[in-house]
Amino acid sequence: MDPLPPDTAWLADVRAAVAHADLVEPPDWVRERAHRLFRARTGTPLTTLLERVRASLLFDSRRPGLAAVGVRSVGMLDGPWQLLYRGGDVDVDLLVRPNQDGRTMNVRGQALSLLGEYVGMGTVEATPADMPRPLHGQVEPSARTEVDSSGEFALSNLERGRYDVLLRFGLREIELSGVEL
């Protein structure tokens, strides 16, 4: 018989150990606690891959060469610029305006459905993309605001940098990763 490949040899060792072990039923209190934890967990909505869509950048007015194809050039990096993202059947249009202090930005945005319907009310959060993520819990966003019924929102006084922006509409989420401000 050929020896098992090294990456599956550990699995054979585990199976052999379990086959020869004297396993016993856990005490009732352990089982009851596991059932309570499971029931508590199923009461909260779980985010699945189908509920969260990662949007892709379609347009950035700071890119060179746009004037040649009919788009008016911003001319300088410190002026306002526009970003357009698409996540599934929703476009997210961002207008970024630097503040006079030179360190912070104001972002006005709108989420528009490609199906011709309103995306509905929700929330939007911006979290620094380079911030380390904790193992448990979530990082507090730098800015959070409401999305109104027309899909419009505004984020004020964001420091220059890269942000992960998350739009939530009920159980639906659209993630804009690495938005450069």
C-alpha cells in the first residue's frame, strides 16, 4: 500500500485516534448550553455571500486622458472629483470635495438602482481600509450616516486616506473597497 501524501497523513492519524477512543456522551448541561447558544445565534441575521456585493470602480475623474474622450478634466488633484462604482444592480456615484484645511474631505453620494427602482433607505459607513481588524467584533467606522429614500447620503470631514465604504439596505449590503480620498 502506498503511503498517504503528507498533507492527508494527519487526517488518517485523527481517524485512527477517534476509532480507538472511548467516547462518552457529554453531560446534559453541556448539550443544553450548546442548544441555547445555537438558538441565540439563529435569531440574528447571518450575512451570506449572496447578501453582500463588492462593487467595482467604473470611473475615476482623476485618471488622465479623460478629456480626450469628451469628459471634462478636473485639472488638479486638489479639486473635486467623481467616482462611480457598480455593485450588482446598483451604481454608487460619489462626489469628493476637499475641505479648505487640506486634510479632510466631504463626500456626497447617491445609490441608484439599474432596474429603475429606488434602492430604499439605509445606512452608509466609512472605515479606514488600512486599520487592523480585530479577531472578534468590528472596527468602529470613522463616519456613519443615513441614506435617504432617493439613495442620497453625505459623509463629512473624512481624513485623507483609503476607506472601505459599506452601504446597507435591509439585508442587502454593497461594499466599496479601498476608496481613495
